[in-house]
Amino acid sequence: MRGLLILFSCIWVQTTFAQFGMIADKDGYVNIRKSPSISNNIISTLANDQIVYSLGAEGKWLLVDYDFNHQIKSGYIHGSRVQFIDVFDQIPYSNLTDSIVTFTKESLHITATKKRFDPADNHLQYHQADTSTNEIGGLEKINGKAIWGTDGNIPKYQYGQFTVFMDDDTLHLPIDDLFEPNLGNTTVHIDEQNHMMYISATNSDGAGTYVVLWIIEEGRCKQRITTIPY
């Protein structure tokens, strides 16, 4: 399953790893290139603040996934044009077990839980195998939605809730299509200056690895980005 990115100037470091970031260029946009060089190989452009997912580095260049007309595309960006989410202040978790993780800072309280997936309580849709094309069948959708976290198998776990409490407001993050959560792989970063919050997670059942980023602005979920980290 290859997903879409539904919708990231820092000091360049050579140890860049796979993570979310945003375009940050003094010109207001950046060129996406077919190869890691400044030769005439521009394939697209991205505006500032657009989210990308870095797949790794080749010298000073990043190979990134990005959304283009609701399709996943890949290309190279100079590393100095990307501001990574992890440059912002990180809130450490205040509690972590196999079934719950919490983050607390002053009036901010974030809770994510996981629970057993019960097939009897859900509508499962299967893709039939096609022997003429050697296409393998398997679970395709749950409750009418494409699946994140499995590779055609019935999930064992799902999110129970993912809730953000801010002052007197309560925000429930969209999680209905996300399965096999690994709560210990959840991070929270705060951009105080721009009143933004970035919550990310890497989840997997061993084969269906995916990464997800929730962007919260002024108390609302502005965007959720889900993709495969390779």
C-alpha cells in the first residue's frame, strides 16, 4: 500500500534522518529536483510551509516525499531549505505504558490509548486475489476506509482515543483508519512563536509501517499527514 501525503532555515546537519519538516526558503518557495544537484533538473516547486517527509540525505541534499495534486511524489531538496519539526520544543511524555501515553505541560494535556481490535464490531472489506496477474488478496478497507498499519491482515490493535486538552477546549484527533499504534513512538513538538503544535507517531504491525503527523493550530487540527517512511 502506497499512501498519499494528505496534504515541513535551520542549520544543515549531515546526520539527517527520516522525519517530517516544512519548506522554509527566503524566496518563498523551493525547487524540487530529479537528482541531487543544481543542474537543470527541476521537476516541481513547493511553497513555504508545505510539509515534506525526508527519506534520508545524499550529501547536502534530501530525498523527500511530498504531495502534488493529491498524489505522492519524490524528489530532492537542498537541506538548507527544510526546517525539521524536531527543532521546536519537545514535550516529554509524563506516563507511558503499553496501552496509554500522556504528555502534560501546564494547561496542555495529551492522551493516546490503544485497544484490541474486534473484527465483529467492524465492517471488513477484502480485495480478491487475481491469479491472472499474480495479485494477492487481502484486507483492503475497514468501515469503508483504507487501512494504515497492516499489510492485508486483520489488525490486532487500534487507537482507543487520541485527545488534546488545551485550557477549556478538547480536541479529538482523527484516528479511525490508523491501526497497530506504537505509543512509545509518539512525539509532541511546540512552535510557541507561531502557536503551532506537531504530534507525530510511527506505527507498525511489523510489515505495514507508516508515519503520521497531526498539525494543530489555534486549538484545531489543521491537517493530518500520513505516509510510508521509505
